Amino acid sequence: MNGKKLIIIRHAETQNSKDRRYQSPDSAILPVSRRRVENTKRKLLDLGASEIFVSELNRSAQTAELFDLPTKRTELLNEFREPSSLFDKQITASSSYIFDVIEKYDSNWGYAREDGESLKELIDRTFAFRVEVENSDKELIVCVGHGFYMRIFALLTIIGREEVISRMLSSALNMKMEKLNYASFILKEGRWTIETWNGSIEAVSS
């Protein structure tokens, strides 16, 4: 293997993600999504996966369980936390919490509302997990995480923390993503690059 590889898999679909509603930490994956994980499971085993990092949220943990590999939970992989008052409500552009914090990011990168998370907190968590990966003695690290988190990780792979501006965050939010998708990253000679994005696990080289 050329360099250390990190694969992030988006959790299987939930009813709330299907209906475009805000999700609570307890959101469960749909039975039909479980069947779609089987092919991914075979590919991960072929790549030599031996452990899966997983966020603390239920939909991520339920997806990881389907791979029949030891799991390690970490809050560093959690999805961007929206205010609990929004749980189960419809997501619209005009009421989007993410759009709200992005709009204010350039002037106040620590802005948050109610018990929601700030983008600074999310970016700090993402960098902290990247450091954990860099310090790991494993050559292949597999994670089950979340869509917006994957976008932010990709963004921070290209640029540094200090260069992030609201326009970049908006672009990351609008990246085309399909359900239960994948992204893989390579760490080689201290430098991160994106290997595959928005493709299938078959595209991830061994």
C-alpha cells in the first residue's frame, strides 16, 4: 500500500434522511439500507479492513455493526450537531441551520444557536480525528460517518484551517452526494490527498 489510507463510509439511509428531515442522535437506518451494505462489506474485507471507527450516533453505529468487524466509537466523527429543537422538522433552504452558521462564519466562526454546534467546533473535531489517524500504526483505517462531515474532511484535505471561508463551506455543502457513499484519502510523506470521491467502494484501490 502506498501511504496510509483512510476510507469514510456514509451511514445507511434513515427515514429522516429520505424525507429530508433533521435527525436526532437516535435515528435508525432503514431495513432496505441494510441489504445494500453487504457488497461494501465484502469489498472492505478484500481490502484488509480489521476495525471500524464509528461516530457515536445511532445510524452510524447500526451501519458499522453490519460489517461484522470490531468497532471503536469516537465523538470526533459525529455529524454536525444542529439544535435539538429542529429534530424531525423539514429541512428547507430558508430554515437550514447549516446555511445560517455558514452565512455568519466569516465574521463569527464560533457562532452557534441554542444547543447546536458551531462550524469551528466541527472543524476542530475533524482536524483532531485527522491527527488521530496520522498517529495510528494502521495502514488502512475505515470509518462510518456522515455526509456533511465527509465534505468538511475533503475540504480540509485540500486547504488548511486558516484558509476556510464561508464560500468554501457553501461549496462543500453543495457537493453532489448520493446515499451511502464513500470517500478515500491517502496520507503519504505527511501530505493528505483525496483518492476517490463520490464513487463506489470498487473504485478504491488496494
